[in-house]
Amino acid sequence: MYKNILAAIDLHPACDQIILARAHQLTGGRISSANLSIVHAVEHINAYGVAQAYPAVIDLEAEMRSEARKQLAELATKYAIPETRQFVEVGSPKIVILDKIKQLKADLVIIGSHGRHGIGILFGSTASSVIHHLSCDALVVKIPHDKNNPI
């Protein structure tokens, strides 16, 4: 049985519900039987060549991080995930997820897959880049594509 599970969340309600429902199933509905943590990465805003705008970019990233924390907290409440296991980091999703796996000593990562774009056609670009560098097991959850609610 897994002891430290990390679910990577992209703050898209349809995706997150599917991923967390699967995580909840794996813990038997009892989060205390396994440490379930959730992580979301706020990507850096590229501002190369715009030195005067850099302070505004930093402010915008801080605002995006703050909003992501609120959304993550709302989602975590539904699944009884304590604040100490909710993480919002700024950076590349791949790097954020891999760093958090190491930090938490996760033995399972759960990540959603949209699987519709370019080289990441099988798993999705983030999922694909993460699973090739893992030191633990992974559960890639297929996120169904809905024509009325594109992800």
C-alpha cells in the first residue's frame, strides 16, 4: 500500500475532480491511511526583453499564486486534505512536481492526461515529461475530452 501520494492538480474543475476521486479511492476514503498531498504549479511569465515590466510580472505571478492557493484550498476541503499538504509553487510543472515528489518522499504520483497535443499525444506534455523522470510509481488518469467543455 502507498504511504505518500502526491496528486498533481491543474485547477481545472473537471480534471481535478477525476484525479482526486481516484486518489480518494486509493486511500480507501481515509486520507489518514496514506498521506495525500496536492500540488499545483503556476508557470513563470516570460518577460525577456521587457526589463521595465519585470516588477509587474512579479506582482502578477504573486497574484496568480494567491488565487491558485484559494482554489486549491476549496478543492482540498472537499477531500479533507489539510493545509499542510497543499502546495502551490511557481515554476515549470514538470520541475515543481518532480521536486515535490522528492521533498515528500512520495511513492505514488497521480497526474491527469489530456493526451491530445503533439509529442505528448499519449500522456499529455506535462504527464509525459514527468513520468520519464520519476523515482516512484505513477498513476496517469485519462481525462475524457468533452466537446462542450474542452480541456
